[in-house]
Amino acid sequence: MSIPVALINDLPEEVKNELAAQPAEIQQIFAASYLREYKKTSIAYWLLLCYGMHLNYLNLYSQGIWFWFTCGGAGVWWILIEPFRLPLLVKRYNKRVAREILPEIIPQSAAGMVMEQF
């Protein structure tokens, strides 16, 4: 594949398999689109310090509102739980983005096959 190895490791298996069957130019287009939407855990941690802005960074707006209204679970959730949960939230976001981008990138004839898997 012509996609960087670090990027491939973050992709879901079904996306990896479909990309492997695509030509190099489709893979490069996917990589560029994915990197535009890709979220980093380190930035999410910095935004966690900004009291709940990490949820907005991950497009979890309703959770962000509840986080603000409850003062981060009276501080307990914010300090004890959210730092451990954050890598999983970022990983889920990135996998969802990969699954959404793939059908937009590959040719229309193959897009139907991929959408059936999701």
C-alpha cells in the first residue's frame, strides 16, 4: 500500500482490506482526506485541560454540553475517568471518519459493496 504505516495501524480492518484492493492514487486521496479529519490524542488531552473542550474537538457536542452543565460530573468524572477514556474516544472518532471517507473516495461501482459492510 502507498499509505504510511502509522496511518494504516489506526484504520479499521474492513477499511484496510478495501484500500488494499484500490490503486495507489485512490489510496493517496483517501490518506489526504483522512489526515484532514484525523484527531490527535495529545490535542484532546490539552483540550481536556480547557474543561471539557475535548468533547467538542471530537464532535461529541451533546456530551460536551452535559459535561459543562454537570461541572464535569462535579469534577469527579473530569479528573478520575475522562483522562483514561479519552484515547478510546479519539480512536473511535478516527475509525468512524475512516469508514465515512472510504465510500466517498472509491469509485461508485465499488462504493455499494463497501456500504453493504457497514
